[in-house]
Amino acid sequence: MTPASLTVGLIQLTVGDDPAANLPVTVTMIRNAAAQGAQLVVTPEATNLLSPDRNWQTRVLHREDRDPTLSALRSEARTLGIWLLIGSLALATDDADGRFANRSLLIAPDGTVVARYDKLHMFDVRISDTESFRESAAYRPGDRAVMARAAGVPVGMTVCYDLRFPHLYRQLAQAGARLLFVPSAFNPVTGDAHWQVLLRARAIETGCFVLAPAQCGTHPAPNSPDRRPRRSHGHSLVVDPWGKVLLDGGVTPGSFIVTLDLAAVDEARSRIPSLLHDRPFAAPEPDDHTRESP
């Protein structure tokens, strides 16, 4: 049975390229959130590290069954008796091409991993003439959407760039999700332009609560040869099913608490039941720009 309310904690981090150094900060923030009554705590994408150096990542990343960050956070969830959504961990795989997984993991209060989601959509973009990203060079995409239950609530798991693919969220909501996770390390340029409006749109379209813990600030990368740290937008958000922003975490690291009135999901969906109004339609003909005008 779905509870009437749920108290959640969002963790906002500025991780560097050393997982061992990042872990104590993450654990402290999770403990702070649990001490304030959080039943479910969510961390950002790339909770264990952000590094521009694939060689360094190869040296320090582990498979899921041997990852020290995951082991420690599973133990922490068990000790605190909380649900914990690790926004994502960079993990080694057995893939022949050596690419990593960008994997979100849902941990139950007994420390069990109850759901795994590998980020579907890779951030292969050109932000400007001087800034571009090709996530698919280092990370291999997942191939399935994932729903689970956390604290009795059906939840949909996504990561960062997935946010730009609304059909994923619609399918999760139509499958029963009432909370949608969007842990992120959003670029400052696109974050300033698109972050809040896209999160509010996904909440409005689905009638779901959207929980988006984020990385923020400038990420130290002392182990990277070029020493060029990347930056993240911050502004961890919680958005209600009507599109109202309940929490904005700003631009500095911290833990934030909000209690969700889960009846708001049914209220929003009863007012605008668009999830029930899909209709089949024929796809448009492609516009062939190669055809010459008569």
C-alpha cells in the first residue's frame, strides 16, 4: 500500500576524481539527511567520481561487486534503516571495448540492491565551439527502462541526459511510477537555460513528483593530466505533480529535506488525466531536403 506521505533527503555534491576522498563527504551528508527524518535519500549522478581522464578512471573504477563506494553505502543504508537511491556510480564492466557503466542503484533498508538502471541516453553534444562532450566514448548505454518500489512508492529511475527524452518518463508514469528520479551532473550552460523548465515539464506531463539531486560547482581533478576540472550547474530540485518547485538546493553542497504529500499525484492526474488520453496516429513523412525544387 502506498503511504500518505514520504520524507526525502536530496544530497548535492561537488565530487572530485578520487572516489576514496569523495566517499566520507557523501556518507556525512546521508547521515545528516537521515537524522532529519529522511526515509528515502537520493544522491546525484557520478556519486563516486567525476574525471575527464579515461586512463585514470580505468585505474580507480571497480566492477559493481567489488566497488568500495557501493559497499560502504549499502552498509550505511542498513545502519540508518533508510532507502537510498545512489544517483549513479561509474563502474567497470567486462565489455570488450573497455567502456564503463553509468549505473543508478536503489538500496533497501537492509542493504540489498533492489534495482539497477544503466543510463539510456549518452551525453554526446556540442555545447559551443570550445566545449563538447562524448559520453559514449567512455560509457556504454543501457537498454531498458526500470521501475521499482521504494518505501512502498512506485518509482521510475533515470539519469541526467535522459531528461530530454519525454517518452521515457511517460512510459514510466503509465506503468505506475509516482516518483521520478533524475540524478544529474548538468552542464552549467544548458543547466541555466533548460534544467528547471525540463524538470517541471516532466512533472506536469506525468503527474509525478520529480526528485533531481545534482552535482554542483567546480570538480577538482588533480589526477588528470590536463588538470582541467569540469563544472556542474547544481540546483537540486524537487517538483510536485502540478509543476511547483518545492525545493531548490542552490549552488553549494548540502543535504536538503522535503516531505511529499503523495495524494498530490492522484489530484493532479484527476484534474488533467492526459496519461489516459494517448491516441494512435500515423507518423509524418520525413522532409527530404535532398529533393530539388521543380
